[in-house]
Amino acid sequence: MTTSPLVLGPMMRYVDETSASIWVETRSAARVSVRAGGRDWAARSFAVHGHHYALVEVDGLEPGTVLPYTLEINGTQCWPDPASGFPPPVIATLKPGKPLRMAYGSCRTSVPHDVSGNRTHGVDSLRAYALAMASDDGLAWPDLVVFLGDQVYADSTSEEMQEFIRARRDMGEPPGEELKDYEEYAHLYNLAWSDPANRWLLSTLPSAMIFDDHDIRDDWNASLSWKRDMEAKPWWHERIVSGLSSYWVYQHLGNLSPQERLDDAIWQRVVGHGSGSELDLSEELDSFAERADQDPASYRWSFCRDFGDTRLIVLDSRAARNLAPEARALLDDEEMAWLDSRMRGGFRHLLVATSLPFLLPMGLHHVESWNEAVSEGAWGKFAARAGEKLRQAVDLEHWGAFQKSFREVAAMATEVADGKRGPSPETVTFLSGDVHFSYVAEVERSSGSRIIQAVCSPIRNPLPRLMRSFGAVMAYGLAAPLGALVARSARVPDPPFRWTRVEGPWFNNNLASLEVAPEGLKLWWQTGVVEDGDDLHPRLERVASLNVASPSVRDSSDPAVKHPRPDAGRTFTGQP
């Protein structure tokens, strides 16, 4: 059997009206070319720790066109595979004036799509979505999919990943079942993105990504205490360097526009490399990753894109933290200034994508604000130590646990909504993941733009049923009044506004969709359902829908209109 020169991909990444960026991992040094519409674009590979990558910039395209493409490596066509049963991959450029339609979600584990995998982790909603797209059953394709963190789990590995680790080192030695180095990260990404259905989706649907904690490790940068504890472990330096360097290669590079890549110092090395041997970025990328970890202001992972009358801001809420007690912030000064410059009116919708929910259920928000105050010494040193242990034990490190940053961003959102930063949009909508349940909340306002929180989590990693009940009680039951009381006891000021749950929580494995419509913002959540024991071909089913009407047409008696219904799309029966 001949081994394909294509290891992973192709992945359709940044796409605008006239260009597309296509990412691949190859088996060896190679010239990678993309053919579409009778034209050819090519790029040479670069190397990182024995792995080979290329990003082909396809330019000069016509806006609003859909072109099937093929991918060649050293003159041999490697994609698509005619025997796969999937439609040809396409490059779909944006059409000027077309309202944005996008999918989003977070938290996806990589386990087999069989009876066993579906029993332990539920149906992969991304796979169900891919099969529905491939079936041509009337599903309107989005312009892009945004992955909001935990694309891979470096700290909670699957049996397949552990087999790979076991074959190369003693798992009885730290870090045990967790990832150790770049080689293991490369294998983890391969497991995450090589399933045929999802691989086809990623080859044809543009994607944008931002990390969360599990891409590196649970509670990543929860506090200065957490960071110091991790830095004391002998294996941590290699782990954080490998995690960030592999993230730059596998996730971040494709987030950037062609111009933004040219402004990236490492990418400048790639495009400036002359003919001859393949460029090896290993040492330079490791140095960059170490610097990015120690000095977050040295590099920005956040990015911003405008889609006609809609702005999408994707925030790094992990690496950009300032953990110093005297200046504790979820976004450091440089990152906050960058966000401030982009939180502007003049758009119909302002979307702020942040892996951690900005508006947690209010009870949990109060608990996190109390815990931050206690951990920072509000009740004395003994209570501070106990508060820190509690913070790390139950993940109390969202926006609510960084009150300074929460209030700054709340002020920005309110100013945008009130028209103080340009013409007010219809909505300021926070899109998030992380918490392993989905919900919608809304800030209580009598005028101006609507401020919405729409969470979709997980794509595939459900909470155990016992935890669902506990989480619902804590989020929407006793935690609200009790949380407010304990927060006040630690002298935490009340939040600058109140918000309430509109819909949810839903504990399904879900992928959410968003569409800008004439009447407002449409949101819906879809999950995968197995029928007739066919675990490999789940049907896509709608869990719930929400129409967020613009303030001018909104029914004041109801903050939103829900339309749950089953999706009647047929199952795709191509080769799994």
C-alpha cells in the first residue's frame, strides 16, 4: 500500500472576497499546489521538529464564487480522494453585501465514532453537521465555522493518544498520560482532524480558531499561584513551549489574513526563504513560544474580522492575562487597549467571541467574584489559601473572577450599545463555550442595543448526568441569592448591570449557528442523533432556535422567540 504524501488537511482557513488560505501537513519536504478554475497556486513546505507544513495563498479570485479545487504534492494529486464518497472540496469566496452566516462551538474530544465512543462521549455534532453538508439536503452552508477553544485535549488524553505516548516513553514518569512535547501535539492534532467526514468539512468550510485551557492544560493561567506551581514542574517548560508553538502552526497561522501574515515575524522568515533546502523553524518557533508565555505582550493571538455590516472580534482570554496580584486582569493593558480600539459602533451587529462566557449564569458570576476577592486576601491569609484551592478545584476563573477586566469590558459593551462609540448596533453579542452546557442570557436594558450572551459547549464532551443537575442548581438555583450575599460579604461591588437567562441550559453535544437576517439575529443549536443503530451516520437535529429581534421590532413582552423543531434533513450515506 502506497503511503500518501499528505498527512493532514487540506484545511480551508482564512477566506475573503478574493483570496483563500489552504493549510496542509505533508510527509516530507514538498512543493504543494492548489488547482482551481484552470489556475495554479503553489507554496514550499517548512519544517518544525521533523514535521512539514505548507500554507498555499490562493489569490485573484472573483467575489461570491464557488470553485472546486484539487491539491497536489510534488506533482501528485492527493486531494480529493475519488473513493471517499464526499463531494469535491470547494473554495467559496465571500460575496459583497451578503449577510454573515456562521457556525461556532467549543470543547471537542477525539474518540472513535462507533457505539463505544458515542456511548461515552455522545455523538460528535461536528461530524453530524459535516454529513448534513455533504448530503446536499438543503442545509445552508455557513461562511465560516469558529472554534472557541479546547480543539484538542492535551491533559485528558484518549486511549488512542495514550497508545502513541506509551510507544515512545514511560507513562509512569511525569507528565504521564498528558502531552509532553511537540511530537505528541502533532499526533493529537492528527487524531482530532483526520476523521474523514470532519476532514472533508475542514477542507471546504473556512475556519477560525482560538485556544482555551485544555489546548494547553486545565485552568491554564488561572492565577499566579497556578502558574508558579506549574513552572516548578520539570516537564512544564517543554509542554508550554510545544503547546504554543504547535498552536501557531496548526491553529493560529490560518486565522490571519495574507496581510496580517506578512506582518508576522515568523511568517516573514517563511516567505523570505530562498531556494534550496527546506526552512526549519524549530528553534525559532520554540524561542517565540517561550517568549509569548513569559511576556504575553510580545505577541497577540486575538484577531478581528469585518463581514460587511457585522464585526467579529475573537479574543484570547488565556495567554493575555496579567496574573500579578496588584494588576490582576484577564486581559493585560495592551490586549485591553486593542479590544477597546475595536469595540466600535457603526456595524449592524458586533460579535465578541471569547472562549470563556462573559456573562455566566448570575449566581456563578457572584461566586467567582467572591472567590477572587477571598483568594486575593479580602478575608485574610488563611482564607486566601483556601480560596485559591477552591478556585483551582472547581474552575472559578472566568470573567467573573477577574472583576477589573469584567467591568472594563462591560463599560465598553454598554457604551457601544448606547451609541457612545459610533452609531449603535442592533446587538452586542458575546459568543462563548467552555462550560459544557449551552444557554442564552441577556442584559436587562430599557433602551439602546441589546447585549446578548450565546454559549455553545460542548461540540463533543458532555457533562456526566450527575454534574448536569449540580451545575443547573448552582447556576440557576441557590447560587444566585447566596452568591450575591457572599460577594457582598467580601466587599465586591454589585455588577454594573443585571442579566437574566433567556433560554437553556442545554446539555447536548451541540454546534451553534448564527445568521444575520432582516428582522434581527437568528441563532440555533443542532446536535447529532443516531437512528436505526447507524452510529457512523448520525442525523442532524435542531435542539432550539432563537430570533433576537432588533430593538425597533422587538416584542417587549418577550425578550426572544424560541422555535425548537426537529431537523428533517436526510442522513448522508457516503463512506465513513
